[in-house]
Amino acid sequence: MTPNASSPPSRRGLIVLSWLWVAVPLGYGLYELVRKATQLFTG
Amino acid sequence: MSPPVAPPGWSRWLVPPAALSVHLSIGQAYAWSVFKPALESALGLTGTQSALPFQLAIVMLGLSAAFGGTLVERNGPRWAMTVSLVCFSSGFLLSALGARTEQYWLVVLGYGFVGGIGLGIGYISPVSTLMKWFPDRPGMATGIAIMGFGGGALIASPWSARMLESFGTDSTGIAQAFLVHGLAYAAFMALGVLLVRVPRAPESAGGGPAPLSGVRVSANSALRTPQFWCLWVVLCMNVTAGIGILEKAAPMIQDFFADTSAPVSVSAAAGFVALLSAANMAGRIGWSSTSDLIGRKNMYRVYLGVGALMYALIALAGDSSKPLFVVCALVILSFYGGGFATAPAYLKDLFGTYQVGAIHGRLLTAWSTAGVLGPLIVNWIADRQEAAGKHGAALYGLSMWIMIGLLAVGFVANELVRPVHPRHHVPAPREAGLDAERQQSA
């Protein structure tokens, strides 16, 4: 998913920051999920 | 409070993270079970008592979404997100006070009642706004937000567990954990409050905002249409079928392969449950985006038709192959998530964006009904079969066929959905003005 290329430059930083704000905790949750899910194949 | 209108040049790509910041937070509700053992030992509660805050929160979610939807439409997404932030966070703060003073009723009141209102208002807060910003891809837009609700538990579950490990599981430790949750979620959700904007009046085809023309049906009128109730049945049946698997996933996979040469261990069953959560989340964004391409009705045909086929495969041959069982369950759970995420776009197709958030809130009562129906069917039948001396996969055979029947009912309901009759439409402002002029000149 890429931000709209026609966005003014002043908004680009805000777009990146706001997506990072939600992506970082979600990434942490997904990492923990993958760790747990691998138990299906190894447990 | 008037809705915050976007200034010129505001990017619509700022709206999904605003929605996600709310949905990723309130999705914490599904991780409540992390607190249960600690609360039970610290406050001397039974399992039923420790489940009360979660159960009340889900009831309040349904009620506040159903009854608060019109207020959300009137006051806009920023108001709704603010209410959600205040209720959800203060629910945790009240719970912290309850845990610290060992007054459990405060935890129930705080997390369950006050926090539950935050869940319901927060859940519907970005729906209508997202579809106005993404009229070309409403399924994808709402799929992103509703995926966040699934993702919230993925974040909260390990995070809350680590917090309890470091603060301790006595009443003081639980109170500290609740306090940190309340403050952290308030800060996290603040992004949504600050960023959310409603689009300006229609200005471009590529820039996003929807034209004002098209179907406009009010929330009250929608309740009088057969389309709303057909969709209610569709959602209820699809969610019931998903919960049928989700509710007993861990014991189910162990029972299915108990008599085979490769039984499933407890930790492998936990891995299976985690995988189901991933499928649920992926289905929300994946299938909902697909619905933009193939249409909402076709998407639900897949959820209900292929879902029934997957259940039939599990019932007929699930215990003969572990990969087959796992794949079928994953597909069913992806359809479960997809059904939730596609519903707002289906509503928008039928009733327009005029009061779609309020209509969506009322549709969520189907979720509450399914939340009772699904576990009831699977648990009741499994208990009866066990009492009759059955074991292994035979415990679930009848439940599977009942789920297929429910999906068939949903399939028929989906086939009955037709465009809403124009007598339910609210005239667009311009049309209303012309009508008034015509009446004056007549």
C-alpha cells in the first residue's frame, strides 16, 4: 500500500509517521503470533 | 460538535491509520483472558466471575453500536473517537482503582460497562468516514480498520502478559497493569482523534471523496427494509459458523487426531489457535478488498457456499488428514473475518453512505446473537455426544452438519438481497431543494 503520489510533500512525513505509529505495535503482535503458530509444526 | 472537515490537500491515506489506532486499541477486548487467572487468584474469583467484565463489555459493544450509531453520524468521527478514547481508557483506570482497593465491582463497571461503550462507539467510529474517503475501494478501506480489531488482541495478549510478569499478579500488580493500559491506550488512540477528517464536498474523481448522488437511506428506514434483515441473517449465520470453530479450536484439533498415530500436543494446539487468529485477520483485509473487485453479493456467496463445503470436508474426511483439517479451518476463519469486514461495504452498496455507520451499528446485533448461538451449539452438542459415549471426531460431527445448515440459510438470505426500493430513499439535498421549488411554483 503506497500513499497517494499526488500528496503534498508536507503531508508525506505525517503519512509515514502515522502509518509507523500503527505498524510498529502490529508488527510486534504479528511477530509474537508467528512465534506461537510455529508450535503447530514443532510442538 | 461539527465533524472536522479536511483542509485542501489533506491526504486520504491519513484516515486508515487514524481508524487503525482506535481499532487496534479496542481489539484488546479479545485478550481479556490474560487477566483472568491473575484476577482469580488475587481477588478469589471463580472463572465465571472473572469473565464478567469481558461479557458485559461485549454486550455494551452491541448496545452502544446499535443505539449510538445515529449520534456518531450526527457528531462525526472525531467526536466518536474522543468518546471511545475517554470511555475505553477510563474503563481501565476505574479497573485499576477496583483492583487496588480489591473492589471487583469497580472492575466490572469500569472495564465492562464504561469500557464497553468505548468499544461499541469506537468500532463504528471510522466506518462511514473511510467509505466516504475511499468510494472506489470501500471494502479495502473498512477491511483495514476491521482488521485492526482482530490485530488488537495479537498486540495486547503478549504485551499484557509481560506486564503482569513484571508488575506481579497480586492486586497491586494488576492495578498497575490496568493503569498503564489506560494511559498507553489513551495516548495511542489520540492519533485517531487528531488525524481523522471528513472529506470536503465532492471535488474530484481520483482524489477520493464520494459524489453526493446515489442511494441515501436513513438508519430508521433501513430497519424497515427486507435487505437489512437478510443481511442480518447472512452476518449472523457466517459469524456463528466461524465461532463454531474458534470457540473450541484447541480441544477440537486434539479430539480429531486423538486416536491417530500422530496426536496433537497441547502446545501444537495453541499454535493452531494462533494460526486461526492470523487467518481471521488476513481474511478481514484480503477478502474485503477482493469484494471491491467481484462484488459484495458474490463475496458472500463464497463465504457461505465455500464455507459450507469446508465444513463438509472436515465432517467427512477431517480426521484422515491433518493438513486437510488445518487448511479447511483456516479458510473458514478467513471467511469469518472477511464476513465482518465486508459488511459495511455491502451496507454502503444497499443504503449509501448517508447513515451507513448507524446502520452498521444496528447490524452488529447479529454479531451479539451469533456470539451466543455459536458456542451454545458446539458446546451443547459436544457435551451430549460425550455423554452418549462418543469420542474423538465423532463429538463434532453433528455440529458440523448444523453449521452447514446455518450457512445454507445464510446463502439463501444473501440470494434474496435486492436493491432497496426507492420509496425508502431520502432525497439528496439538491433534489430536496428542487422538490421544494416545484411545490412552491405549483
